[in-house]
Amino acid sequence: MRFSFQRCGRPGAAEGSESQGKKMETIIRGIEGIEEAAEIIRRGGLVAFPTETVYGLGGNALSPEAARKIYAAKGRPSDNPLIVHVSGIKDAEPLVTEITEDARRLMARFWPGPLTLILRKTERIPRETSGGLDTVALRCPENACALRLISESGVPIAAPSANLSGKPSPTEAGHVAKDLGGRIDMILDGGPVGIGVESSILDLSADTPILLRPGAVTAEELSAFLGQKVGIDPAILSGTVSETMHPRAPGMKYRHYAPEAEMYLVTTRLFRDRGEAIGREERELSDRRTARWIRERAERELSEGRRVGILCVKETRPFYPPDSPDGTLSVKVLGSREEMLTMTRSLFRLLREFDEEKKDRIYAESCSDRGVGFALMNRMRKAAGMREIIL
């Protein structure tokens, strides 16, 4: 079933999609459509909008029905909590039982910005929005379009990433249209996002702050600011949680960020064990060994009739062959190691490009876990289903 879109925004967004859901018209607007979008939110509809991290799928956070619509549009499990977006600390106060001293300090320092805080909720937040938990995840986005939409709507906005559940998160409006066109009321096209991975999530509902999802605000920054070590939830490191566990934050339990192709991360034991401490010569030796293994594996896959994608960094691109004329092999550059945010900004877009090229296998170089690289590698490991080859 094909859906049509009404367009009135920035050129270049996608123009249609296939869906098995109920047919509806999805309007695409530029930022001039914010007042119209706010009215849609107020009457219980869904609007996708840009933030500094990824595009979010917004609905009235105070409405159980709007929350149910979000889960249905995404195909998202209903026990996976939604992040509630507010325009500032005053908006957050009626939604939680208490803003602790640490929470207030963090809001003053990192809001607006890519930091989500989990606190005990009041009855104003329905259980549909909180995924059945007695806590709520709150953040104030650092994006003028998002902040205006919250202000114009007059309600807090629940907004997970605006993609089909499990798919790579959307970093531009065209990605949203491809996944959710015909499933939601409107897409606000604010251009490409700036960061490209979802916000950090810090749980403040217990005695010790726990990082539940890494993002651009790092565990090191949070520990230094709070003056105490921030814990790391074991699920971040293992990539899995018990099937009986109720996830405390988005992205903890279910398959996330995954392309259609089977994806594998590849690194050497030398780089895995020593990371940034590795010397220049050892780094080049590690790079060449990784690239040689990936090239040989790609050649074998191609000889067996599979379509292969390679994801590398700028520094190692010369170690790989050119893209094949028939499209069976393509090599994509994530970015430079010297500019980590270019890599986070590119990841989901490149995984979606591999999907469009109908790749069967993707081999990706593992990156540094340092700083924001911890968030990048978290997303890459989840996208690869924790398949990492150590040479």
C-alpha cells in the first residue's frame, strides 16, 4: 500500500513509503509549521521533530492515548519507557515528586542538552508514558525547533526516536518519512541533526547515580561534576538483560539501531586491550591487520554471491578497495578519529544507506571507547547484535 505525502518544507526529504499499518496522510513541513504541529500535539496526534541528538516522535506526555499511539506507530513494546521532553526546570517540577539537589544542579549545567534524568514521577505522568514504572525520564533538548514546539504545545512531549522499533535512529527528516510515513500526522523538517546518537540517560531515582545509556554527556563528565563516581549499568557493557527484566530506560532490553544486514565489528586484541594508549606504529599495524582480515572476508562473501558493506574511518580508507561498479561492495567512511562527533553524526545515516543498497553483510572497524566513543561503540555493538571479532 503506497502513501502520499503533502510537502511544504525543505527540499530533499523522502517522498513516500510502504507500510502495513493504517493509511493516513503524513504532512511534511519546515519549521514554519510549528504552530500547526503544536495543535496536532494538543489534540492527541503525533509529530516527528528534530532535536540535537536524533529526530523524536512526539505526543502529549500527559495523555495515555497519545502514548499508546506512539507505541503503535513505532511497533514498540509497551514496557519500553518514553522520554518526556520539557522546555526547562519549571516544566519538570510538576512531573516529579522531588527534584533532588543533584538533579537540579545537573539540569542547570546540562540543560538544554543531551542529558536525560530519571526521577520519581507524580500521577500527572500516566503509566503508559513511563512504561509502567514509577519513574519518568526527563530531558530538555538543545534545539530551537524542539523547544518552540514544546512551548507552543503547552504540554510536555513524550518522544522516543522517530523510527520503526529496532531500526537505526533517524538523523534527518527523510529517514522518518521512510519509516513512519503514513503512520503519523506530521514531520517537522529541521535539517540534519548535530550529534547523531541519543541522549545520555542518568538514573537518579536511587542512592547512587547510574548511567543507563551513554551519550554525548559522558560518564567522566558526570562523575567530575557530581563529585562522585557514576555507576555504569551492566547492560551497557554486556548488551543484554534478562527477558524478565523491566527496562528502566529506552534501548536497554530490545533490539536497537540494527540494519537489515548481519553486522560484525572487527578489531585486534592489541587495540582492544590498549585503546588510546597504543603507539603510532602499533596503531598502524593494528589497522592494517584489521583491514586485511575484512578485505579477505569481503572477497569470500562476494564470491559466494553476497552484497557486502565495509564501515571504516578516514585514516584507514586507503587500505580498502574502491566500491564495485555493480554495487555489490561499498566502503563507507564513518569519519576521522580526530573528530569523534563526525562519526556519531554519520553512523545511523550510513547504516540506513547500507539498507538501501540491500547489503547482506556489514563489516565495521571497532572504534575507541574513550569519551563520546563509549556512546558510539554502544550503538555499534547493539547494531551488530554484540558480534565482535577479535584478531
